[in-house]
Amino acid sequence: MEYLENITKPSKEEQKVAMESYTALAEVLESLHKDNPEIEIEETKEKIRVPLKALKLLATILKATSQGKPISVVPIATEMTTQAAADLLGCSRPHLVKLLEEGEIEYTTIGKHRRVKFEDVMAYKKRMKAKQQELLIKLMNADEESGLYDS
């Protein structure tokens, strides 16, 4: 499974089509009441049932694509290589391995190779973001107390 390889920014044409599709789909989603609505593929006239959650995810993907953002969809329970996890966190693979060995992120070993779950990497990323925000607030409060920061 590809994680972050071959992800490219959508072309202007793809962005335009995505915006048109998002607008139409968003309107339709507001009027849907079934959990598994049926949609029709215009080209083949084939009708298929799609879970409502999947259609909502498609709308989210179309909106991001229309804004020119690259998209990657990863199943939550997916195991990743250390390189893919490092790419996701924006750090080097040796730094990620250090985090694994320090117990910051859970992992399993298959032979000589370490594997990490996508959800564990995202949980670590969320913890670090919360810690950064907490430290930033402390820094702002300290600056404010010392008169360096006007509120």
C-alpha cells in the first residue's frame, strides 16, 4: 500500500472538476436520509449502494482537492514502515526509531523490521501538538508577566 509516495498536487482542471462535484454532492448529502443511498454511474447506468459515511468522506476529499491540496487515504489499522511513519511526522527515520525505542510510539517487530500502526503515529502527533500549544501558552504568559507581551 502506498502511503506518501506518488502523492501530487491536483492540476487546475482536477481542482475545477472537484469543486463542481463537491458543490453538487454537498447539496445532495443534505437531502439524503438513508444510511446506504443508491447512486447511479451515468456512463454505465449501473446503480450501486454506497454507505453514507463513504459519500461524506468523498465530499471531504473533493473539497480538499478543489483547494489544491494533495490527498492520501489510509485505513486506520494500517501498519506502516518506519520510513512511512517518519515521512508522516516530518522527521528522519533515525529520529522515529529513537522515539520507538524510548516507548513514545508503540511498534511491533517482524523479523528485523519494525512496524507501527497509523493510529499510534497519529496519536503521538496529536500529543505533541497539544504539548506545543501548552508550552506556547506558558511562554506567552511568562512574556506577559515580564511586560514583554501586550495582551
